[in-house]
Amino acid sequence: MKSICRLDSDLVIENYKVNMSFITQLLRRVFGGGLRDQVDDCLVMVRKGLALRLYAKYRPLYGEEKAFELGAAVINALFGDQPTNERGREFIALNGEFVEAALRDLKNEPEICYMVSLATHTRANIAGGTGTLTGEMYGAIVKLTEYGILLPIEKVRMPSSLNELRQQTMEFAENYKIPPSIARRGQ
């Protein structure tokens, strides 16, 4: 069990448990080899499932284009990532408060909270086991905890195998289809 504390802030996450699951133990031994890549692929599937769900949620409210941009911005915020292109950076600059409000609203989405928690705890376990926990990852954990999105690790069924992680991520995304207009963007 490890505690993550932020010494330069009033924010403290006490007793953040690093569950040394089967996956984490193997990753420690392999130091990020093929198994880590497969876990990362599963976490990408979680992000894709989130993208589809957020797009389905935001499209009726804001239209196709803004739903796509807002969904991407919210997902980046969930995982402590920065936009990877100029368009994303501009969207955040112009709509930062809007993105934060949408992020806070996710606490009312139990399935999304669960999958974000699964992905975040898995990522933190791997980073803790391999010594690669970044400030951005830590900042996302603090924010998700403050906003009521991150479930305690005790409330998340952490996978005991890679196949179980794959199964959970596939079940999360299976009811959502990629709209043709969004699918074309990837081509």
C-alpha cells in the first residue's frame, strides 16, 4: 500500500492504494515490455469507448462538431493529457470553463466513473510499479477525486489478468457505434 501526497498543496490523497495485481507484478518484472503495450492498448480502448459515449451524450445538445471537440477535451482532462493539435489547444483556450463543467458533470454517470476509475487505477498501478508516475497523472488523480469521478480502488473490480481487462473494456464500448462522419475523420 502506498500513499500519494502533494506537499506543495492543501490537496492530499491519503492511502491511495496501489493494488499490486497480477498485471502490475508482471509489468514490474518485464519493465514495460510486450505486456505493458497490451495493457496500454486496452486503455486506448477505454478512451475510445469514452469518446463514443461522450459523443452520443453531447451531440443532441451541441451538434456534431462541438460534441466531437468537447468529448476530446473532456477525455484529455480525465487522463491529464494535453491536446495534441492546434485545434484542440484553441478549443480549450476558448472553452476551458465549459470543459471543466462537462468534466464535473461526469460524476453523475456511474458507468463512465467506473471505467475512468478502472483505467486510472490501472495506469497508476503500472506507473507506481515501474516508477513512471508523472505530475500530469497525479494532477488528474487529484482532480478526478475532487470532482467525485474517481472511485476508490476498493469499489473497482481490478482485473486479475489481461483477458479480464480486455473483457471489461470491450463490454464498456460494445453498445456504441462510431458515426460515419466521425469514422471518416480517421481516414
